[in-house]
Amino acid sequence: MGHSHAHNHDHGHGSSQAGAAFRWSIALNSGLTVLQLLIGFGFGSLALIGDALHNLGDVLGLVLGWGADQLSRRPAGGRFTYGYGRSTQMASLVNGLLIFSAGVVVVVEAIQRLQDPVPLIAGPVVWAAAAGIVINLLSARLFGHNHQKDLNQRAAVLHLLTDAAVSVAVLVSAIVVGATGWLWLDALTAIGVGLAVIVSALGLLREAIALNLDAAPSHINLAAVEAELLALPGVDAVAELHVWGLSTSRTALTAHLVLRADAPAGEALLDTARQRLDALGIRKSTIQLELASAG
């Protein structure tokens, strides 16, 4: 019987970058939310108010994501023998719910506004929407490319990119309303904005729920994992294969490898298995070796 425990220790740079990205994004979006709410209420743009509400969801989600990111890096201890990585999965789920709720609120308010249009002063709305585009794209850029490997960070970036797209829609709508006087277009844009937000939230919710139910992360190809283990020298079969997320960025595996008589020594085989799993994005594994029964 043998066990392989592979750990990834390269969290330092990613942790520092993610922490700074969360802090700056929270500060920038807090200021943007206040600005858009003031201009939206002051100059009559429901689409801009909807954008501001989504920005408020951004701020809450970023605070939650940042807290979970920091908590997930605490060492295991006491009853929490697996550590606190699950906090990032929970944060992703709550973030998805926040985004979905913001979308529903905007759609409901926009339908009411369609029935009762209000005057809109386009100039300030255009500038506020432009500020939203710049700030959200800048905030998303702060997370770099590593966010693709972490659902918690990907949720934060999705917040930001979705809101940048929302701001584009608000800007175009305000320009057209200012040129034509079509007040209904602001409400119609808000409906489109709300529906886009809802659709983006549903994808995030599906993945967050799956991870909370111990599903294999979407970037892990289970067939490829099993094929790599079966391709190890002397391995006859793979049994009890389980892959799940310890957090939104760390993946674990347990498996039984049934060996033939010609299998190499246990430690050599485990080292090879660890290297192949690491290449597939699995940094923590526990593997049990078993000899195939005779006959």
C-alpha cells in the first residue's frame, strides 16, 4: 500500500496580486457606485441606476470574495482539517446570487418605467457610464490572467466585465435618447441590461453549486485523469477515483491503483503519478496501491 501527497506551494505571488486586485477594485467601484447613483437619480436614468445597483453588488461581492480568498489561505487546524478553502466556493455561490438578484431588480423596475417614462438629461449620464466602463475594465485587468484558475476570482472578474458591458449599453442608450428624445429607450436598455446580468449569473451559479456538491472542477478532464493513471507502468486498473475542489483554485484526488506483478517500486510509481497529475492541474493526491488478485 502506498500514499502520494502532492502539495502546491506557489501561492505567494498569486495571493499578493489577488489581494491588491480585490482592494483596488473595492475602492474604485465604491466611488463609482456613489457617482452613478447620484447622477442616475438626479438626471432620471433608470439604466444608470441599474448599473449602479450592479456596481453595488460588485462591491459586496468583491468584499466577500476578498475575505474568502484571505480565509482560504489560513493553515488547517482544529476541526478544520482540510483548511478553509471551501470559503471561496461559498463566496462564489453568494456572489452568483447577488448578481442574479441585481438583474431581477433592474428588469422589474425597467418594466414599470416603460409604462411611466420620466425625463432624462443625457450628458451627465453619458459621462457616468463612460466612467463605469473605464473603472470596471481597469479593475478586471488588476486580476491578471490567474483568475481563470480560481472560480472565486473569476466571479469577481465576471462582476466587473459584465458591469463594463452594462455601462456600454447605458452610454449608447443615453446618447440616442439625447439625440431623439425616445425616453422609452432608457427603460428598454435597462431590461436588456438586467437580462444580461441574469444570464451571466446563472452560469456562475451552476459552477458554484457543482463545486459545493463536490463535483470535479470544470477545468479537470476526468477521462484524461483516468487515462493518465492507467498509462502508468504496471497499472492494471483504476478504482475509487474521486476528484473534487478543496477551494476554487485547489483540486484534490484520491484513487486506488490495481497493479500487475511487473509494476515498478511503489515510491517510483507514486512520483510518476504525482508528476502526471500535477500537469493536469491536480496538486494534492492520495493514491493507494493494490496488487491484482491472482487468477
